[in-house]
Amino acid sequence: MAKAAVINPRGDLKVFTDCMYFINGNCKSNDKCRYRHCEAAAKQTNNCFRWPKVCRDAKCPYRHPATPKQGDQKKKTVPEPPIVQQNLQQPVPTPARRDGLISFFWDIENVPIPKGQKPFDIVQRIRDKLVVQSGLREYSFSCYCNSTTISQENQLSLFHANVRIVHIPDRKPGAVDRQIMLELDRFERAHQPPATIVLISGDIDFVGKLSDLRHQAGFHVIVIHNKPAKTELKATVNSHYPWETFTKSVNETDSRSELLSEGFGRRTPLSYRTNNQAATNHQRKTDPSPMRSTPPPKAARPAATGKKRMYECPKCSSEFESVQALRQHQDAKDHLFDCPQCDETFVTLDGLSQHQKAKGHEEVEYICEQCSRRFAKIDSLKQHQQATNHNAVTNEVPFMAGHMFPPASPNNKQVKNDIIQDAAMIVIQRGIDALVEYYPKIFPSNK
């Protein structure tokens, strides 16, 4: 008859319990650690279904998470009978599921929705990759932005995808980042590892908080980043994915359009076009007039390429795939062009220049000839001249300073006054000549 093995559940289970720091890759005790260091279990995501009641194998390839504290076991008044393990037929193990929650934090202003794509499809791809395939349980999926910058169609698509839109009315730079930091702090206080945090952003400002969540709190941190994301952000987290992994690929459509363009490019243009009515059995000649707006030949058109056009921010090096994403970035980071004369702002420098020319808000500089200082207003120049005794008449009329007469030496006031008098006499003489020319009877010529 087979012997029954008696296992004492009150024994020291630390040698069979996985070290949380070893699982995350940062245990400093090495061989002196009292907990289990198993590389096979660190690469595994499933827990051992026989732990902690039966399994006492230090090399078990499945996870052995921490058990309840011994203090909770001391509160039990009735001792539990020992567990008897008999050599009976083992039940078929069911697929184990990784314990823990997963929560998503989406900075939609930094990682915007590509133009022509539905947020619902993108969110479903993210869930299939990080929730379904990992065997986790989703806790929340939130995106943070000023809701006025998102179209109604995208808001409805996010609503159908069960994504919570957190409206942040503050338009100051960094308002969205601060709100996400607060949400990460709340998640850290409310939950304990094992739990997974997914940040959809490429902002380097989150690198410190993500490092604390991974190395100090013990959470599993994942980042979905855009193209301008820094290398330091990718190296801080457990794993990272580019945003293009979850967006719809356009290679197939680009290749089709390229084939179509090549096919049409090889066709020779005809000077005659067949009429649609087959019964007439005659041809209609096209109008050869140069005033007719004819499209350019297909061969002259630019061939379709697989590379998308990127829109660059004029005040930083960030690039975006759509104009809407660029405008959201400029509003969030305050990368706009302000008119110095009024409170209006513009997204491009050409728009600011157009506004200044139309409203007359162009900046006029008044220069002091003594010290070459520049002033935006004539009153500021006069105040400076009175305080420093830098008197100069030519600066009051800036358009005459560079055209009517040449600049004089700043150290010779007499030469400067003579030049001004000569210029005044020239102006007076020209006025007299004009009067004599148009009114010869009143002002007879001396010639």
C-alpha cells in the first residue's frame, strides 16, 4: 500500500515564495535573500495551481506569490488538520490566469488619434494585445484632454469603446500631465502589486514617476509611445510599444495606389475620345483650346509613397501625422505666436504677419544714435534721451533716418546739425519748384 505524505502548512514558506524584487529584476540580496529566485518562474506569467497548499518545489517553473501573513493565521482558534497527500490520480490542471489588474492612462494630446481612423478600433487592438493575451483584468481605461479639442465623432467612438474622457479645462501648458500624475498616485495608493500600469504617452516628464512605480512600488509598467519619445523613457519601463503597432497599417493601400498610378502612367493620351452612345458610331474630338483646364499627364504626377507627411511644430522639434494633432499640441504647450499690440494668437508665423499688416500692428523700432539702443515707442526713446542726454532729432522720424540723408558721426553734433539743415533746405526748395511749375502765373519763373 502506498504511504500518505503529511505536509505541515505552518512551515516556513519563504524559501518557496517568489522574491518580488527578483521578478522585477532588481533584487540586491542575491544568494542571501530568504525568498526563492527562480528564473523559469520569472519568465512565466501563470501561478502554480498547487501553491501554497501542496507544491513545495523550489524549482517549480510557475509563480509562487506571497501568502497571507502569519499574523492572520495566529487569529484562528481551531487548528486545521494536516493535509494528507495520497498517490491518487491527479486532476487535469486548468489554464491558470495571471492575477492582477491593468489600468490605462492615455495622454491623447501627446499621442493623438490618427486622421481617418476610429478610436474604437485602436482601443480594441490595445486590449487584445495587453489584456486578453496577457490574461489580465482591466480596471479602467481613461484618456485626459480638453474635450473641446476632440471632434464629436471621436468622442462618440471613445464612448462606445468604454473609454472614460477626463475633461481638463485648464489650457496652461502641462495641465494634462499634472492630472495624469495625480491619477497615477491614486492608483498606487489604492492597489498593490501585482498590477500593471499602461501609459500612452511619449512625454519625458513621466520618467521619474514611472521609475518609482516600477522599482519602488513593484508595479509592472508599460509605455505606448509616439515617434519623438526619448530613449530614457523606453529604458525605464518593463516593456514599451510604438503607437504605430496599434494603428491601422496603410502599406496595402499605398501599394495599390502606386500600382494604379503606374498603370495609368503607361497609357498614351488620345486626341480623340469615343462617345458613350454606340449607336451614333462616330468619334468626338476634344477641345484643343489652351483655355481648357486639362489635368496634367499621369506620368508627371508625383508617385504615391508609403511615407506619410509629417507636420512639424514651428517652436519645437515635435512631429505629428495630422494638422489636428499639431493644433492640439500647440494649444496644450502654448506654442503659439502672439501679437505684441493686441491679445490675439496665431498658430503660424504667416498668420501673425498677415494680421499685423492688416491691423497696422507692425513693430516700429526707434534707434538712439548715441548708444544704438532700440525702442518700440517714440515716448520711450524721448525718455531715454532726456535721462542720458543722447539728443537726436532724426530718430523721431525713423523712415527719414535711412533715406533722406546719411547718418552723421555721433561724436560731432555740429556736423549732424548742418546735415539736418541741408536736408530741410532741399525739401523747401523742392516745394517751391513744385509751386512754380503748377502755378506759373502766381509764381513767375526766374529763368
